[in-house]
Amino acid sequence: MKNITLSIEEDVLQAGREYARQHNVSFNVLVRRLIEQTVVRKQNRWLDDMFSLMDKANVSSSGERWNREDLYRV
């Protein structure tokens, strides 16, 4: 793992440290997670992608409702 140097305003740094403390993580872990969430595609993002695709699909259930057993039938 590489070390980096960041320049950050003092008030933002203090707020970040407080946020990290409230969430029981170090500021370093907080920054690392934020960068990962921003630039690294996570495995669990597939669910968000699926819902996005479903929202874009032009389909309708026509008001039909299913129960759990109906959904398991093949």
C-alpha cells in the first residue's frame, strides 16, 4: 500500500476526523473507503445497475400481483 500526501482545509479535516470518530474508523480508513467507493467498481454495485436497467425498461405487470410461491414456480 502506498502512502500519499493530501492538502485539505483545516475545518474539513476536523469535520472528517469527527465523522470518522463517530463511525469508529480512522480518518485514513474513511478517506480510503471514500476513494474506493468513488473510483473502484464494487462487486455489489451490480444490484444498483440492475434496478437502473429495470427502471429504464418499458414494461408493466399490468396490475397483476404474485405471491412468493408463484415466483418460485418454473
